[in-house]
Amino acid sequence: MNPWLIIILGGVFETCWAITMKISEGFTNIIWTLITLGFMACSIWLLNRGMNSGNIPIGSGYSVWVGIGAIGSIILGIIIYKEPLTPLRIIFATVIIIGIIGVEMSHKPIISENETTKKQ
């Protein structure tokens, strides 16, 4: 599977644990606490798996993972919890997205040792 897809899926799980953490009522509801911990474990495992499956820079992979979690949490907070959708929230969510794109576009591709050997 494409390493970026694994990281994106991890970001979706990050959104899930953020939402279920609120449902867990400060980790006092044991069922929702366990569900939250399960989503956390899956999210972190997928991030690790994606970053170790390809030549993905730490800053880029982590930024995408966190960004998906942040934007997903904002969207689901608006839909599920009726949190306000204000112009400032839209502006700053857009800044997050632009920042992620900027980080991704600004890194140099990493060439593995095997690829370097093949070119020589």
C-alpha cells in the first residue's frame, strides 16, 4: 500500500480518537476511553508504518498526519457538536492546509542508499 495512504488513514484515526476522547467525558466513561485508546494506538501505528514504508521525511509525514486530524476534528466538531463555523475558523483551517502543502512542497526527495548505488 502507498505510504502516503497509510499516513492519511492514520490521520483519519487521529480524528476519530479526538472525537471519542470528548465522548469519554474526561476518560471517566470506560467504554469510550478504551475505544479512544484503540483509535490512538491505530493512528500512531499507521503513522509509524507509513513513515517506515517509504522515503517520507518526518516533518512532511507528521505534518500531514496532524493536519488531517486537526481539520477532521474541526469539521466533525462543527457537524456533531454544532461548534460554530466562523470566518476566523475557516481562515485558520485554510492556513493549516496551506502550511501542510508548503511543508510537503519544500522538502527535497530522499534518495535511499540502494538508489544511490544503482545510479553509480
